[in-house]
Amino acid sequence: NIFLGGVLFFGNGFLGKLFLLGVAFIGMIAFVWVNTGRGEELGIEHNLALYALPLSVGVFFIILIMQSVILAAVGIVTQSMSTISALIRIRLIYFVLCVVMAAPLMLIALLGYGGGYQIWMNVGLAAIAATLLLYAKESIELFISKKVSILHWILYLCTVEILPLSLLWQVAKSLR
């Protein structure tokens, strides 16, 4: 139940709809980024722009599934599914907050060129950084309230948040 209902967030009311909007924004940002020629900096050809949207959404879901499996395994092993579901709820809320704050700014920045658009990009990146800091603060508060050590919080960040991204980065580097 936690895996399907708590992690994938489909049909979770208003937050579920905003989650799907966030996934669409991720795909749209990737499409615009590659379509405007900015993908060539990383070796992505302009003619692959059509595949950027479904590929970025697919990669996002692969990362989400990897994180969900890890969280579900930790919840089962430690018999702390209530803590895991609270953590998943916090992750959902801060993902939605990040989407609402940063995605429109990033799209404005990607649709134009010049110094003015770079300011929008910097404001969008600042919004993402602020959201990540708020998420880190709230997740550490959750761990402290449940009497879990800071070492376990750091282990959580490394295993659930950073490991899937680093594995994806290694795969992307090997495909280039």
C-alpha cells in the first residue's frame, strides 16, 4: 500500500495532480532545453529534441521507482512504515513546492537568450536551492522527532537521494 499509494502519488487528490504537473514540467523543460540548442553543451544533438520529453520523464520515474524500492525495503526491515510514509509525504510536498516555484521561472529562462533570461535562470535555481534546503531541514526534523540519529539521516540522504542520481550519471557518461 505504501509503495503504490504513497510513492507514485497518482490519485492523491490535489497534491497528486500537482505531482503530475511537475512531471510534465520536467519533460517540458528538458524538451525546451534540448530544442533551443543548449543540449549541445553536453553532447546532445539538436535532432534528438523530440525524444527529450519522454526520455526525461522516463528517467524521472526510474529514479522515483529506485528510491521507492529502497524506502519500502528500509520501512519493512526497520518496521517503521509510519516514519517512511511521513518522509514520503514530505518529499511529495517539497517536490510540488519546487515545481510551483521554479518550473515557470526555468521555462521563461530557457525560452529566451541574453542577460535578462540568465537572471530568470538564476532566480529559478535559487528557488530550487531554497526548496532543497527547506526539505533537508524538515526531513532532519522528522528524523530527530522520531529519535533517529543524524548518522541515519545522512545515510538516508546518501542512499535514497544521492545514489540513484549518481548511478544515472554514470550510465549517462558511459552512453556518451
